[in-house]
Amino acid sequence: MTRSSHLPILALLLISLSSGGCAVVEKDRRAVALQAATHGYQSALRWGYYETALGFLHPDQRKTGALPETFEELRVTGYDVTQPPVIQADESAVQVVAIDYLFEDAQVVKQLTDRQVWRWDDVTNTWWLHSGLPRFTPIGTGRATR
């Protein structure tokens, strides 16, 4: 075989590698965006920026724009990821976290397990939280689960 006969094979190989590479780059970009979204949401909750946390919800879920009343005296004292998110074929991801919290007036630490469902939006190139804000229960002491 001459060098010129290798050129079509080499060109085909380069085209196939570059087209497959685009899919990998897109997948990596979405994974980085998911990590940024989940970390931003965690920071907002952890530091008491509940309005910012509300901004991570899908726009359809925050039409009223108001926080639930339970967020008024709430303080999150711990946030541990127990199951990190993995992007699924349907462009969704589930993350499970344990959140320790208390209400300023009661000073009783409680914990809830929050199963977060995130979905990718191709139009806005954004991960949106579809499962809603955690349901912090101010009454009683115990463990809440969503």
C-alpha cells in the first residue's frame, strides 16, 4: 500500500474520533454543570440563602416566588451527600442528602433525608431541581423523609 491509499482510512478515522469526542465533551459539560448546580444549592441552603435556593427550582415550581413559612426561623446545621448524583439516559439525576436543621425558637436538632431529582433543560442549558425544597417540619422531634 502506498501513502496515498492510507489517506482515506486516516481521514475516516479522524472524523469518527472527532464526532465521538463531541458527545463526550457534551456529557462532561453537563456533569460539570450538575456539580455546580448541586453545590450551589447546597451552599445556599447551608448558609441560609433560602431565596437563592428557591432559584434552583424549575420555574414552573416557583411561580409564587414565596418561601414556605417554615423557612422563617430555620437554620441548617449540616448537609451531607449520602448518594451523589449520576446522570441518567433521560437527562435526569437523583441525589440523596441528609440535612440537619433546627428552628431558632425550639433549638432541637432534627434530620431529614432529601431525595433530590434534577433534570437537564436543553433550552436553557441548566439543571433544575424538580423535587422541590426540603420539607422541614417544625413540630415534634424526629426524622422526616421526602
